Amino acid sequence: MTTIDISSADLKQILTFCIDLAREAGKTILKGSEAILSTASDDVEEKKNSVDLVTEYDRQVEALVRDKIKQSYPDYAFVGEEETSALGTLPPLTDGPTFCVDPIDGTTNFIHGFPYVCISIGLVYKKRAVLGVIYNPMLDWLYYGVESQGSYLLKSSSSAPLKLPLAYPRHLPSLSNALIAVEWGSDRTADSTRAKSESFARLAGDGRDGQVKGGVMAHSLRSVGSAALNFAAVASGSLDLYWEIGCWPWDVAAGIVIAQEAGGLVSTSDLSLQGGEVTGDSSDTILTGRKYVVIRGIADTPNEKGGDAQKRLVKDFCNTIVDMKPARLS
Ligand code: LIP
């Protein structure tokens, strides 16, 4: 039973708190990045394999964020990537408010100095993501969104917020017109690698004259290495669609709100779970389901409502890719 009520005024206060917290965490991320890039020592640990990485800074940032949240919101639950990975199991979501935090999303980028790194702070309430802050300290770009209150980008702490999406939500006739983000993720088993390779080939390949079977020849594929920043780019309108199997709620909770508030639609990529249809529902089954697809907002045309276009394209997308089972935590 829910014992904490959160009003939209409360959400505004929590948003201010999360923005300040993200900026504070960003300072530690920047210091960590400088330290990692300027020393010969290798402070990188492997989690489940050699591409699933963690640094002392992931842990430091998570501890900082968890402590500040516990001080200000002692009754709210906290699910952080590093603590949960160490436990080896994702606690079930309750109806109470839960902060879902990835202290450094894009850890591989962080280690390599590739500037697509962020902290992602999501608030889940009644099993739905209701507030999100994603901050990339390398570029000083901060995205935020609150349910029913819109989503925005702050390009520096002193600039005015820009309403998302940044671009006019042009019509998207088919997947062949789309710029699509995909990720390799950290599951490199034969099954996962085969399913992803085949999916990527179908998305990029020319299906005409039987060249690539099932090929839709999208404009192109991108991989920036951060689920949260992929969601933010879809919310901005600079990516049309992003798909990944294997992420966790801490990777996507903030991004889900930010994308939805910008007119995006979030779905599972396994439509067999919902009778083959795209529902547009983003309840806890989607949030914890680990198979995420998000498409940007699309304007209505005389022949098709934007919402119908989103559902049609997500359905086409799900029928194009190869489904796979996500790997366990450890
Ligand atoms: C990463 C994601 C990325 C995904 C990786 C990993 P991390 O998060 O954001 O998109 O492909 O598997 O989950 O580990 O950098 O926090």
C-alpha cells in the first residue's frame, strides 16, 4: 500500500533537488575523468566480463547520490546500479517512490574519454517513471522532465531551458527514413551477439532484390554507449528511434519520462507480451522488462495521426529485429 503521496508541487521540489545533485555528481565525474585519463594506473574493474566495467568513480558517485537522497528523502527507496549489481538481484518495485540511479551511464566512454557520459536520476512512483534528470558533465548538457510538466534541455547552468523536442517533429514515413540508435551492450555471448548482428544487418541493409533478407535500410545506425543519452537524443528529436535489450531501470527511468514528455512513445520490443500490438503503456512491466524501444514524437499529417505513426513504426521495428533473452545481473 502506498503511504507517501507526491503532488506535482512536490515533484517540482524534487526536480530542483535532483538537478543540484546531478551537477554536484558531475563535478566528481569530471575529476574522475581527469584522473583516469592522466594516469598510467588502471583502476578499472570487470563486473560480469571484460566489457562490463566499473571504476571507483561509479561507486563514489553512487555513494554521494545515495547519501544525499537518504538525508533529504529518508522514506524513499533507492536502487543504484552499483549497489544492485553487487547484490546480484533487482528488488521488486513497490508503489512507493523509488529513486533509480545510474551514477555513470556510459562507463566505457568514461574510461576511454569519449564524451558521452552522464548521471541518470529517475524517480519511479506507483511503478511509473515520473521524473528524470540526465546530466552530461563533459558537455555540460542537462536534460530534465516531469510527468505532465514537459521536458527540457539546459545547455549550461546559466542558459534558459530549451523545450524538448528541439526539432519540429517531422513526419516519419518509414524506418528507411530513420536514424536509429542501437547498442552492443555488455552481453557478448554467442546468442546475443548473433541476434544483435542479424538485427543490425536488417536495420541497415538493403532489402531490395533479396540482397539483405528483411533489410529496411534505415538512414543509419548510431551507438553512443549510453542508454540515458540515447533516450535524451530521441527526446530532442536528433535520433528517431533507440532500441536496446539488456538495460536496467536505472539506465532508462529518467530517459523514459524525458522522452515521453517530449512526445515520444516507449514500448517493449517484445510485442508477443501484448498480443503483437504497441500499446504505448509504460507501466512497470516495460520499466523492468529490459527490452526497450523509444520513438520520437511525430506530428499529425492529413493521412495519419502522429500517435498512429509511432505505433506503426514501432511495430515494423519489432517485426524487423531478432528478439533475445537479456543476460542476468551477474
Ligand atoms: C551502459 C548502457 C549502454 C549499454 C551498456 C551499459 P553503464 O550502462 O547505458 O547503453 O549498452 O550495456 O548498460 O554500464 O555504462 O552504466
